[in-house]
Amino acid sequence: MASPTVPAKGEAEHKLPQSLIDRLASHVASGGAETVTIPSPFTGEPLATVPLSGADDVRAAYERAREAQRAWAALPVSERVKPFLRLSDALVDRREEILDIIQLETGKARRHAMEEFLDVALCSLYYARRAAKLLKPRRRQGMMPGLTRVQELRHPKGVVALISPWNYPFALGASDIAPAIMAGNAVIHKPDTQTCLSSLWVLDLLVALGLPRDVWQIVVGDPGEIGDPLIDNADYVSFTGSTRGGKAIAERVAPRLVSYSLELGGKNPMIVMADADVERTARGALRACFTNAGQLCISIERMYVHEDIYDRFVPRLVELVKGMKLGTGLDFEAEMGSLTYQRQLDAVTRHVDQAVKEGATVLAGGKARPDVGPLFYEPTLLADVNGDMDLCAAETFGPVVAIYKYRDEDEVVARANDTAYGLNASVWTKKPARARRLAARIQAGTVNINDGYGAAYASYDSPMGGMKQSGVGRRHGAEGMLKFTEVQTVASQHIMDLEPPGSVGYDKFADVMATGIKLMKKLRIK
């Protein structure tokens, strides 16, 4: 049975006003000599034409950014956060416009575009409320209590290069750029060309809300043309994308000793324990596995189901997956949208076809749906997947999940950890305390209990990132802002120097200092 479809309301809804496109295109840092046409994944038809940036455009953007950054960093934090405090209200007021843009440039369902909207609104507000506290000078304990005064200062890195991916272009651009700018940096941002409109839209909005134009600049172009000048001029690099791309960036910046953060790929496991609620877990799995058609670095691609519940859980999950609604409408009816690129459709098709050819069993889905749109693929569940199949270990990044049966906790932890990746994991049970103990054994930067990914990701007060080949550094939490700063220690010595006073010899001074160590320990001063 094929997944049901939700008919679109009409061809007109898949277009954007030309006046809007022109306004957004004006924010690309480009001489305008060359342009690129962005197609809509829903239809394959042209969506917008924007100027391309060249290497000289990138270098010129850095010159403007450095001048703007000095003035921006000189402002108090209370002034730097103002555009972002205004942003959340502006986003709410113009929600429909940005949801349309996100859908039309990515092909995702509106309910998944809504997650991007929420992420930018809430994450930027989190940092706007906390930036002053995170960045303020801090007193630290000195070597000699009462005699040494120490202060920790935070300075902006300078100009940050931020490279954001196509799968969550609004969220993974704006929500990382917000703390970087509030910390006093300027940003040269390279979004994926296919999905640059949502980044241009929020830049346009922030400029209207008071952000100086050159503090955040967007370049659009081929990495082969603008990648090197983008990386080579940066004081810090923030990248979200493939593990291969992250390694290339690390190699490029290494000779200059420029620091970076990388959120990379994942092959994320979901563990269904024997006592899990079948209905709640099966419905939760739909979101965990098929949000944005599986094009989410923290979505589930491997599912381990305890043998005691397998025969009840899997048939219910199959039933729900087969009933998922596909569609291209700009409303909330569709449960899953399109893939974004032809290369993703090709990769998904290749993984599934190879697995089936080598013995995997299709429980649901398993085929493309060109009747819905050129890049649609059905939500797919596979059993009998083994280690000889690419689908087993390689990141598919599409709506495909392999289901396995397991017997005990030690076995499932070993299988969950048997991967080069370590980004996200999910555990489902009626006993959260037990699940927390199991979660601590899983090698993943985030582990969600009775949720697929949102509980951890949207907890902005806590850091989020990957272990192993899934990345370096973290977004969110204090680290999500402080990584964009250089830390400086300023220590002043008072009353006496760190050497023997007057005629006191070094031997007697050494005895006094050694005795002082014991005394400070006893008095809990140290």
C-alpha cells in the first residue's frame, strides 16, 4: 500500500512574490555579474534567481566586516542584544511568510518548517536574555587569597565564517549566528545555495530591526570558488554539514591555528525497551525517523526493539508508517514532505535497492513517489539489514530506518555504540530512571528519553553536539556563545610580591609558603 497523499491547493501557492525575491537578493554580497536560479523541490520549477558571489566578493565582505565589527564590539552588550530581543515578536508577526519560504526552498512539510521557526525564535531569545551574564567580567580565585585579584574577560573572536547546510537552513543559520553576533563578532555566512532565501529573509528582518548591515553578510556560491577565501580570512569557523566537509575545514585552518566548531553526521540509534508504551513509542518514532523526510542529522536511522515487545510494536509502527500523508501543500496537512536534492533521492534509492537485493525485507515504503513530486520517497522501514549493506553503517540522510531485534541491555548498548558516529540517540521506556542509566553508557552527544531528538536539542540551556566522527565543539548553552570569544585572564598582585619580602631568605620563604598550603587546605580557602 502506497502512502496516501494530500493534494496541493494549486500551482500559484508554490511561487514567491518577485518583490520579495528582489529584496532578499539585494542582501547577497556580490557584484552581481553572475546569478543562479534556485528550483523548488516540490515541482522542479524555478523558484528564485539570486546573484552569485565570487572570491573577490568574499574578500571585500571581510574588509567591510572588520570595520563594522570594531564599532559593533565597542557597544555594550545591552545594545547588541536589542535587535534579537525584537526578533522573536517580529518572527511571530511574519510567521506565515517565513514558513512558506522554508517549505518552498527545502520541500519539507510545514510542520517541520515550524520547528525551524520555533528554533530561531526561542534560541535567539535565550541568548538575548543571557548574553550580558555570560559575557560579563568574572572574578576568579587568585593564587594568594586577599593579595591576588584575578578577572576573566571575554573578547569577540573578530570575524566568524559560518557555513550552514541545506536541510535546516533557517535554524542552523540564524540560531548560530545570533550568539556569535551578540558576543561582538561580525559574521560572513555561506548558506547552501539551494536554501539561501530563508537566511536572506532573517538578515533582511534583522537589518530592519536595527542590526548594522555589514555585521552579518551573506555570500552565495560554489565552495570551489569561494570556499578558500571564506576559510582563509576567518578568525573562527563554525560549520554544520558532512563529516567529510568538516575534516576538510579542520585541515584548512590547522596551519593558522584558527579554532572551529563542527557539527557533522550521525547514524543515530533508537532503543525500544521491553516495557515501552507501544502506541506512544510508535507514534513518537514517526517524528523521530521521518521529520524533514529523514534529512536531519539527529534523526533516527537505526531502531533496536526488545524481543519481548517486537511482535507487538513493529506491526503497529508499520501500520502508522504506511498511513503517513505525503504532500506539497503550504499547510499542516502533510506529515512528510520531499527530499531537497536529486542527489539525496539517488542516495536513498541506492541504499534501499542494494539492501533489498542483498536480503533486506521491506516492511513499509521502499520506493520513490514521482506522482507526488520529483524528489519524493516514501517513508521506509527495513528488517534483516546486515553489516554487508551500505544502509547498515553509512548515513543515509533520508526517510529510511532499519529495525533490529535485541535481547538485553549490554547487547543493545554495544550495538548502539558500534558506529563511527556519536551525535544523538533515543531511549523509550516507562522507567526514565533506568533509561538515564542506560543513556549514560551510549556514546552520543545527546540522548533523549521518550522523545526522538527535540527534548535535548530544544533545551537551549544545555550544550548540544557530537562525539567521535559526529563533530567538535557544541552549540547551545554557555558554550554556544562563549566559543565565539577569546578568554583573557588579568591578574593583579597587591601588598606583597611573589618573592621573599625584605631580607627574608628563599629557604625561610619556601617554608612559609609550604606551611601556607596546609593552612589554606585546612581552612578550605583552597
